[in-house]
Amino acid sequence: MNTHDEIPNPDATRGNKDIEAAVNRGLAIAMLKGVAAGAALMRDEGVPLDVTARVLINPELRRASDWK
């Protein structure tokens, strides 16, 4: 059994929370200043391009925790 499968990586967990926060900030900026501004913020904060596209282009695919 691989111990890496048993113990979550704390850095990965933190990274996911950082990305989640960046997505929410980007969504807020997109609603206030436009999609391009929200996309730029997410890019600058390291949100993967596929995630940025998903949350900005397809609101129905957003996670329940994403800013509405």
C-alpha cells in the first residue's frame, strides 16, 4: 500500500483552497468589471485555464461553493 494514497498532501489541500478563493474573486470581478477582468485575475492567481473557462463560460457547471 502506498502511503501517499493514505495521507493527503497538505500543500495540495492548501493549493485547492487558494485556487477556490481565486475562482471566487475572479467570479466577483467578472460580474463587476466584465469577463475579461475576471479571467485576467484568475490567470494572474494561477487558476488553470480549463477551470477559468468552465466557471466563466458555463455558470451551470460551477461548483456549489463557487460565488454566484
